[in-house]
Amino acid sequence: MFNIADLQKEIIRLKKEKDICILAHAYQPHNILEIADFTGDSFGLSVEASKAPQKTILMCGVRFMAQSVKILCPDKKVILSHPQAGCPMAEQMTVEQVREMRRLHPNAAVVAYINTTAELKNECDVCVTSASALKIVKNMAEKEIIFIPDCNLGSWIQNQVPDKKFYFYSGGCPVHMSIRKKDVDEARILYPGAKLLVHPECLKEITEQADYVGSTTGIMKYVENSEHNEFIIGTDNSIAQHLQYAYPEKRFYTLSKYCVCHDMRLTTLVDVYNCLKGLSGEEITLDENVRQGAKSCIDKMIAYGG
């Protein structure tokens, strides 16, 4: 029988013994972040995996993130910590729908949010992250943009790039979209001195009231550099928890108690242990043509300054 501390010690021993690199997305529980080799946003983790010396990568996150690792690391064995950990936004659009949008708007470049499957990236021109999307769209020569799948992130970019025409798919993150204006109104009353930090996947009625809008990494960096001591966090509630550990002298409040990604919560510390024992997890494989097409989409992101 394990307690948390003993299980973490055994996981650390096993990953060293088996030479496995553990990646943990920032939305994972804190006890998993503590045993990971790298933590952060999805694309940043993929880059770290490509530089890691280990030949086996364990992704504690969701499927599209593990796919991104495989896209950049074709010669490495990539394991998803929980086979059912998907992403509703990444999986809500089909290849046929992308092709139809291209047909309707033949002069537009297709920009894929990183939160998409490898198959969708293979159909698109350039990939973006929430942190790099604005810079990349500004740097693109095309004046017409098909932005998929998140219309909330897309419209946030559109407001800052008025010289380009945007076409959207009506998609988005159901977790971030669950936050409503009333949540902001209530939080402002409860915590009048706190800064409101939100993710651009939130609805416009949320982002337009925020003191800062940015990726999870951006939100955490804002806190690090801020002289303020109180913050309302408008993204997955795990971020408020992680910030409490990182900055115990500051106060953090969740914008909505319902802002919880259940797919991220599927992975447990015991799952990680069982993956290292070879008893759980799923190895990620990709068709090579799909992988190369998706990688081209990511390579263009890097070329544009992402």
C-alpha cells in the first residue's frame, strides 16, 4: 500500500531505471507535476520532448498533446497516460469540414490551433498556440484567415488584426466557455482588489473585462512579474492551485468552480506508476504522411516566429 509521497518516490525511481521522460501539462494535478521532468503548455512540452535524451516519452495530458510529441519525435516511443483522455475541442471538427471551408474561401490560409488532431493539422497551412497566435497571424502575408477550431481565440485575435478578414468554425473549449459574465461580476464583488487573468479560449464577454488575457504559461508569468498580491484565475482551476504552491505569499481565486477539464483529471498518480510498469497507457502511432503534413504545419509556425 502506497501513500502519495512513497508512490512519487517509486515513480521517480522507475522513470530513471527505465530511462523514461515524463511530461505533464499544466492542467494536471499537482502531485503529477511534482514527478514530471517537464511541465507547461502543450507545444512547449513537445519541444522539450524532442530535446530530451530519453527514447520513451510519457505524456500526462490529452491525446492531441501526445500526438504533437509524436509529430516532433517520430523515432521515440510516445505513451499517453490515459487512453480516454481526449479534448472535446480538438475532436469536434472533421477533415471534411476543413476541406469545405477551404472550398468556400479559396484565398484564405487555414490556421490551426495547436488543440487539434494530427489529421486536422495535416489539412492546414500553419499551426498556432494561444501564446503565439496573434504574432503569427500578423506576420502572415495572407489577408484572409480561416481559423479553426476555436472561434473565441480566433475572434480575440481578429479584434487585434482589423486589416484581415476572418472565417470561423463555431467551435471552442466547453470548459472555458462555461464561464459567464455573472461569474466575473460575482468575483469582482468578492475580491475587489484582485487582478482578473483569463485564457483567450473564454468568451468575449469574459476577455473584454480581464486585466490580462493569455495562455496558461502567460498567466503564470504575469503573476511572477506582478507586484499585486491577489488574482482571479480564469482558466482550469488547477492553475490557481499550482500558483498557490509557487507563490504562497499571494492569494488566488478561481473565477468559476466549474472550470475543470475532466479529461485532464482522468490521469492519476497510480496511472503514471502503471504506465512505467508497462501495465497501462497507450502508445501513440501516426500515419507517416499525416505526421509529415502535421509537422509542416508546425514548422511554418516556427518560421513565422511561434
